[in-house]
Amino acid sequence: MLYLLFLLACTSNNNDTSSNKNPSDEPSEPTAPEPFVLETSGEDVLQLNFSEPSCSSPQGSTQLRAFWRDPSHAFVLGLDIMESYTGVGSYTSSELTVRARLQEEAGGEARYYATSEGVSADITWAEEGLVSGTFTVESLSEGAILLSPAQFPIWCTDL
């Protein structure tokens, strides 16, 4: 009997998973976001299809500028994290210079709506030439323009 207890105590337990890593615990590279429709209400009523993400963040810079353009390049939706961009993390306009804008590009009525209030950005991935996350802004130009949806993807592969 003592021999049997000794054998049980000395055999390895193949069911012990304490040292095994779960692949879902490690972050995986995000997938590219789908195009989206932005609807505005208030001072200007628009329905815009955005399908072309782009970014600018010069090497060693503390700035990140993320953009979405519509296929006709009539409008650009932009997010700027100025003087404080360091990679993965949360950025808010209440603590930093973070701003959003909706701007009509050349050939239109030169409409421009912007805010640096109530804007937040969450960068969840910043590795190997890809920056990904979301930014949130509900209104522009002191509430004159309301946005729906209010959360937009950040997708930067052209850094």
C-alpha cells in the first residue's frame, strides 16, 4: 500500500495547466476595420461613407494624426493626438491636446467642424508598423454637429 501511494505521489500530473499559456491571453494582431457610414445632425445634415484610413506620425514624433476619407475625397474625419503620443494607452482632451474634426476637402463648400472637448482615443495596438484603436467624439463645433456613430476605428498601416 505504501508503495502505491509513493508511485501516485511521484508520477507527473499531465493535467496541471498552471504553467501553460493560454493563446487567448496574448494579444493578437487586430484585423482591419470595415468601412462605415457617419451621419451628422444639427447645423448640417450629412451622410458620409468612410472607407480609406490613413495616418501620420513622423518617426520619433510625439504626435499621431489619424484620418478617414470618403471614396470621393470630399470629406475627411480626423483625430489628432498632439505633443503626447507614446503608443498604447488612453488619451483624452480633458488631460491632453486631443482633437477631432470633420473637414470638407477642396472643391466643396469648405465646411469645417472641430472640437478639442470630449474627445478620447484608446490605442490598443502599436507594433511593427501598425497602430490600431478607437476614438470617440459625440459632437463638433460646440455641439452644433452631432455624430452617429460616436466611436470610430483608428487604423494606421502607413506610418
